[in-house]
Amino acid sequence: MNFSYAQAPMVVDQHIYRKAFQEYLRKGTPIMWSIKQERPTTHYIWRTRRDGKVRSAHAEREGQIFSWDDPPEGGHPGEDYNCRCTAEPYFPEISEYIELSTDGIGTKSGWDNNDFVDHYFNGRGRGVTLSEIGHSRKIIEAFIDLRGEAIKQQIARAARTSRSGNVSYSFVNTYDMTGVVFAIGDTTIGGSFSGQSDEINGVLTIKGNLDFYLNDEFADPLDIGVEVDDYRPSSVVHDIGHGLSEIGEAIGSIGETLYENVHKPLDDYLRERAGLKQLVRKHSRTGRDGVPYPITGEWSGNLKGQIYADPARSQY
Ligand SMILES: [Zn+2]
């Protein structure tokens, strides 16, 4: 076992010292040994002097683990007459883990691209939730892939600060979720952890709940790029194709590149730059103007784990 006394939390108070001094007077037990036998852990490893003078009953106990609450026959190390044995604080070997699970992430099938664009034109800006659009699972799983390990590390750090007691940790950031779900791009995701940590024998047991939230906005379906081709049922793409030449005239020149010919005019067109507002109206045959709408989500999760309190010993 890799252990040095320097790592053990050691509290030497007057009472302990007095007791050690009495033991020294009574049995000649060196004072520091006695103090070390005070109890930084609930269990200890019995250590003998490993020489020919160790009584056989104690030699059998070498390396065995005992509880301070349950002394073996004859007492704890150093308590029996002339016993030179010592108690080494016991820090168990554990398999560290932190598990993060999420719930409330339904399985219903999600909006397709048309649904998002359709809502832009017909939803009058009404906000939608992740569960309404049916993409909770994809988004949450992508977020956990992206940030799950970092969140575990942060909660482990908070638990080390707390040792035994309440643990809380909160976070918020903007994440690029492009490519996970159509219409979800740079997205704000935040959350908080609230739980407890208990330290026993150098091991922290952590438990608690997580709440997450997401904020995004579906602002401009045609700004997203190629996905607009998926919006076949509408006349939007068609209209814009027709609008382009007039946009070119309005701007005064048509560039050479695809960007200059298509992307930039589209962008200007849709953003109503360059005074093209009337063109938009004129060529929007369906008469629909899009309205940006918020996409929000909330979900929760659980976290539990067991880690070494000593960060040098821990993978977290
Ligand atoms: Zn002994």
C-alpha cells in the first residue's frame, strides 16, 4: 500500500498527547507512534515490527484490516501488554467512477427540416421546446459527448473542496451544435449540480441532481446554407432564384464567384440590406414573412460517483 503518514489528516490535541505520554510512561511506547495510532480512518491495517519478538497472535494479524469500532481479542495495536504493533490508517482501493445519466429525453421522432422552416413562416414567432420538436435525445447526447467529462471533473473538484457536505456547481456557455439537428446552431446550454459528498477513509462518495437548460433561436432558414434545398414544398427557393437578377440590378453589379452571385445577394436579400425590402415583398408570392422563434429546452439528470479525495491518486 502506498501510504505515508504525511498524507493522513492528523489532529493532535491535548487529550491525545496526554494519553500518549501516559502510554509512554506505562509501557514505553514511543509517543509519536501512539499519536499516529489515533484515528484518521474508520479502519486500520495491523502492522507488527516483523521481527522474532512479535507474539504469534499478533504476527497472524500482520496486514489484516480491523475496524476501530470492533477491536480484536486483546485490543487494538499497542494496547496489549508490551505490544509494539501499530495501526496503519486504511485507505481502501476502489474503482473510481462518476456516472452521469439524463432523464426526460423522450424518443418521439423529431421535426424535419421543413417543419423548422414552416414554423418560421407560419409560427408567428411562437417559441418551441426541444421536446416539442422531438430532438431532445440528439441534442442532449451530443452535449454530454461534448461536455460530460468536463462537468464530471468540475463536480469532482467541487466535492474535494467540500469533503463532507453540500456540493454545488453551475455552468453556462455557448456551444456549437451545428450538424446535430437542423436549426440548432450556436446554442446556449447551462445547468447546475446540487448534491452531497461524503468522505470516508479517503474516498469521496458523490450524489446529486443536475438541471440543464438550452436556449437557441431559429432566425433565418436560408442563412443556414445548403439545407434550404430541402425546403422543396415551398416557393421560397424558387422565388429567390427569380429575385436574384433583380437583386443584381438593384445592387448594381453581379459578381464572378458563387459567393458573389448567390450567397451574398441571398444574404443581403434576406437580411433586407441594401434597401431591398420591397423586392422581398414583391417576390414572396405566398406573402409569408418569416418570424424568428426561440427554441428552448430543459432536462434533468443524476450524477453519482466514488473518487479518491486525494487528487494525486485520482483520475478525476
Ligand atoms: Zn503486537
